[in-house]
Amino acid sequence: MKVTRFEDLEIWKESRELCKSIFEITEKDPFNKDFKLKDQIRGSSGSIMDNIACPVK
């Protein structure tokens, strides 16, 4: 399997699904009332995809 884009990586696809799940979970109690915690958790889940997509130079 040839990878030409980071979107082709299975690990990136799985991290995207994880990110979606985290967004759904943080919409519910107790996260929906703690905005700072919710933002931190969502930001960290998004950075997983970013780190996979952006290779170290």
C-alpha cells in the first residue's frame, strides 16, 4: 500500500474517530459545564491528528 497523503494512514483515520468520540463525550455532563477542561481535552485530542499529519523535520 502506497501512502501519498497522511489521510491514507490508518492511524490518522483512527485518531480522527477518537477525536469525534471525545467531542461527543465532552458534550455531556460533567464536561459541558467545565469549559476550560472541555477545551483542553478537545484540543489535546485534535493535536493527535496534527502530530500524525505533520512529520518532524
